[in-house]
Amino acid sequence: MSIGTEYSRKDLQRLAKAEACAVRQETAAPVRLVDWTIGAVGTDRVYLKVLVRAYDGFRQRSVAI
């Protein structure tokens, strides 16, 4: 994505749910979306941190946005 792209809260929630679904497909077990936050590395790299609860504990994924 280019710098200056705007995301609404709804868009970020949709990305987080999609990542939880990806974990669910990988583990073939129930997964629950716990939380998501926005993180940044420097001034030009922004990512979405997604925290899910899987059968074996919590997992965190980072999604570039």
C-alpha cells in the first residue's frame, strides 16, 4: 500500500478478522479474535498487530498495511 492510504476502523477490523480466519485454516481448530492494534516501524512502515486465541494459547500476527 502507498503512504497516505486511509483505513477506517471497519477496514482494520475486517483485516483482523481475515487474519484470524487464516490462523483457523492453518490450525484446523477454533480461533477467536482477541484484539488488534496499530504499530509502526519508523515513519513509513505501519502494520496491524492481531492477537488471537488458538487451541494452544495466544498467537500474534503482524499484517502490513
